Amino acid sequence: MSADSIRKAVVVLLGLAVAIPAGVSFYRSRRMAEPVVLSPGVTEVRTLGEYFDGVRGTAGDCSLYFLRGKEPGGTVLVLGGTHPEEPAGRLAAWLFAENAQVDRGTLIVVLSANRSATTVTRPGAAYPDSFAIPTPWGERRFRMGDRWSNPLDQWPDPEVFIHYPSRQALAYVDVRNLNRTWPGRPNGTLTEKACYAFMQLIRRERVDVAVDLHEAELQYPVISTIVAHERGQELATLVSMTLTDMEGFKIGTEFSPKNLHGLSHREIGDHSDAVSLLFEAPQPFLDATRGKTTAEVLLSGRDEFVVKAGQHGLLFEKIDEKGWPIDVRVGRHTSSVLQTLESWSESSPARGVVCRGVPRYAEVVRNGTGYYLSDPSAAPPPRVRFE
Amino acid sequence: MLEFLIAACYYAFVAWIVVLMVHNLVKSRSWEREILYVIVLLPFVLRLLRLK
């Protein structure tokens, strides 16, 4: 073998030494299994594909956790993971799937509303591929995810995204944003098909209230709030007042703009009988002025540059050196959902949903999110599912 | 259908670049250029394998 060939082989081997670990990391990240230890209250696990064949078995399909009470009542849908890079929404939904017991009515919990978006992180943003929540028995690891569906599942993007059916022009990348493609259509993109499937679920299961869990950067004005469709304004106001008065954190209300299309709080209310609400918790990790983009920042919500931005009056939510820890954000969401169930059940007794077993804000802050996550290795295998 | 065609063209284009880079790598006589070709190749190969 010539010296030239040996040199080339060495260079190629060096390249493979870089490419193989990177490829394995991408492969594992996309297929990482996240266990869900089903609460005794979970009576059935279905898939979104059962409501629309167009997403069955695709990256747009996801698990639906049904918790049916013994007494008849209404139905409430909780969507976590519309934007997987906003983990408090997913984790709060997780706490419902692993702890909730329903006495009256039906609760449907979704942990990965945009499952495709859980399998990718933001290109060029140096996101961690996963993060770990400490628990009393070890740690539970979750995929980081992104705001948009994975381009491997839906590509190419258009120059301008024309929303269906309003024909409103939106940012090109939002063609892969599950919270810009409602109400969806059966012959659309993967993300539109997923929204269409959710609309079919909402209609067929006669969902009364749909709750979409999110987090927002502190430089975004719609933060620490409930965004409500006009039919949900009274409910949102009641929930906001009760939480602010009783639970020790402030949450406001915003009315869903009638001319801003594609969002769950607008389109679910417009295209179904369900009342639609969207909850926003603060997440400094998403702020453009953040420093290092690490799992530590994601979970602690502490970032000196975002604090500096706050000192210059550039934020719509307060922040100090304590940051916005994940337990605070998850607790806000669990309490907000629980209060929504209570307030809804009081105002519509015949369609009420009564739920217990899920920790409220003060409990999550005191004990940590991981305290309420069960050990999959100690659970009976039939009660463990994977997202 | 149109999206499928565009994606197919895209992957064909990526594969063609990989072929050109490998050809240049084989023909190259300078180690600096060989390293350059390998570095340029990496993301194209990963993209072809749909690893992202």
C-alpha cells in the first residue's frame, strides 16, 4: 500500500471517528424512549391515529391517555408537548398521566401532542438533546425537542405559510408549528393532519374544555397568562382570580385575538363546541439574550443575561437570581389545570370532571417534579408505556 | 406529491455532492485538501442517512 493510500485511509478514519459518534447521538436522540408509568386512574391508552387514519403510525401519531371516572360527566383534554422545547407543559401532563384519578367525567391527557417535534432540537442553537429530572429513586430522562416538527418528517417549507382555512400569511417555518396549523386538514402537511386528527378527537369525544400547556420567553408579552377563546373568558377569569388569590402565584388572562389564526385557543373554539384555553408559564431558556443553552439553564431557569435584560426593562415578566425553576413552572401548570377542572365543574355541574391525586403548585415546588414520577423498573410492565 | 418530488431531488443532489467529494478525495495529493473534503463530507453523509 502506498503512502498516499495510507494517508487517505487515516484521514477517512478520522472523519469516521467524528461522524459515527455524531450519527449515533442523532439516532439515539430521535428514538429515545421516555417511560410513562400509568396512574391507576388511566383506564385506556389510545392513539391519535384511531381518530384519523392519515396520521396512524406516522411521526404525527401520539398516545392518548384516557382517565374515565365512574360517574358520568364532561370531558377535558389536556395537551402537553405542542411545543416540546417548553418542557413544563409536557412534565405537567406527565404528572397527570402518572398520578391522576378521575371520579367523574373523562380526562384525556396528551404528553407529546407534536411527537415529531420531540425528536429534533433546534438546528444551530446548541440545544441539549435531553434533560434529566431527579427523583427519589434515580433520574428520569426526557427528550429536549423543538418548537417545530422534525424536517425529516415534513419538508420542504414554503416561502410563506398560508394558513388553512383562513388563508392568513404566517412565517414559513410555522408550517411545522402545531400551534399555527389548527384546525388542520385531512390532505395537508403532517402537522396539519395531526391538528385535524385532534379536532376529530375533540368532536368524537365531545370534549368540553381543551387546555394547551406552553411556556414563553420573558421578552414575549403573552406570558404568565391564560389565553382564552371568547367562550372561555369567564372560565379563564375565574381560574386566574382563584389561582392568584389562593395559590401564591400570579396568572393573568388574555383574550384570543379573532384575527390571529392557527392557534389552539382560537381555532378549537371556532371549529368545535369545546372551550379552548392556553396556559403560558415563564421560561428564560427561550429568551434570545440568554447565555449558554444548557440543560441546567433549561431546568433552573437561571440566566444572568436574561436578568440583565430585566434590569434594562426589556422583559414582560420579572426575574432575579433565583430564576424560574422547572418545579415552579410545572406547579403553575398542574394547579392551573386542576383549578380549570374545579371551576368548570362548578359552572357546568352536568359536564363536570372531578380529578384527584395530582400535586398542586405548592406541593410541586416543595417536593420537586421528580417526587411525583414513578420508577418504571418497579412498576408492572403492562402499566409502563413509552412516548 | 410535489413535496415528495422536491425532497427526492434534494436527496439526489446531496448524493451527487457526496460522489463529487469522494472523487476529489481520491484524486487529491495534498493532506490539507483531504481533511477539508472529509470535513465537508460529514454533514452530507449524515443527511443522506437521515441522521439529523
